[in-house]
Amino acid sequence: EVQLVESGGGLVQPGRSLRLSCAASGFNFADSAMHWVRQAPGKGLEWVSCINWNSNSIGYADSVKGRFTISRDNAKNFLYLQMNSLSPEDTALYYCGRWVAGFDQWGQGTLVTVSS
Amino acid sequence: AIQMTQSPSSLSASVGDRVTITCRASQGIRNDLGWYQHKPGRAPKLLINAATSLPSGVPSRFSGSGSGTDFTLIISSLQPEDFATYYCLQDYSYPWTFGQGTKVEIK
């Protein structure tokens, strides 16, 4: 069974950092492009970042570029999102998703709350 | 960044109604567009990829059309389980962008 499980969310003060993880199982993670998508409270979905199978192609939303870094460990089947200089506008439920001609698999999300 | 303008932002409909949601891109995106259904407390679900392709397991009452800048999602006969928020997503160029969403509510 394909499974994506996010972790690492929590309450963090503005300006601080947080690293999200996404554990993948049930499929060949090393062959898959992976993404992060978020949803702020009461708002729509926002695409955040993506990384191709060998980390040679990476993209970021303008709102996080320069502050967030996506990475992956194909040996451990993990996707990461390092989030620095967090602001209240980053408060959201963060999903990891597998891209195969569309987001065909998603995790259940991990909640990040940025507040003093 | 490519802007995706989705309309309407919300609609009320009855079971059995035909529902149409549109998405317009600020520049041509070929057919690099998908449609997603999102219910509260659940992960989004892929409904349509490549503008018109129905993934396995998605009911045939869902269909997509369009290319270039104008796209449409049609639900031919709305079912009770279809009340949700729908989003388009362009995957033509980075940064990828979602539409603002269309909330489909019960009339």
C-alpha cells in the first residue's frame, strides 16, 4: 500500500526554523518526483516546492523562495522541507504529494503554526 | 508566475445537476492542467490530469476540457459525495499555481 506520512509540524515562533519530513512507503520512492503543498486556515491550496527523482530539478513558490529548502534521501525514502525565517503567513497544513502525471498520492498533512 | 483564475468561487447545486467550473490561465499552458477535489479533513484527490484525462477509479461523471488558456471541469450529474471544493493546478512552468478554488454546496 502506498503511504506518505508527514511529521515535524508544530508551534514555532516567528523567525525560527522547522524541518518537515515525509516518510514514503509502498512504492519506488527513488523514481518519483515529490512535492509539498500547503493550505492556510480558511484558504485554498498553495503549491510550495518540488524535487525530481535525483534532486537535479527543484522548484519553489515565490512566497517561500530563499527561505525554504526541499531535499530527499532516496536511501531512507524520506522527503524533507527545511523552513527558515518563518512568519505567521506560513501557518498552514503541509502536505507531501507524489507526482505521477498528477498528484496521485498525498499524505494527511502536518500542521505548522507560526505564532509568538 | 502564471495566474490561474477559477470561477465561480462558490456555487449551490442540487443532486443530479450539471455543474461547470472554469479555470483561465494568464498565459498559454498547453494542456498542463489538473483538477482536484478537496474535502475538509481529507487529502485532495486527483480528478483529471493533462486537462482531459480521467485517472483510473475516478467516476465518469467527471470530465475535463480545454487547452491553452481556458479549461473546464464538468460534473454531469452531481452526487451527494461530490460536495467539496475543487481546484485547478497548472504544471506547465514553475512556480506551479492552483486556482482559488470553487466550493460546491448543497442547494
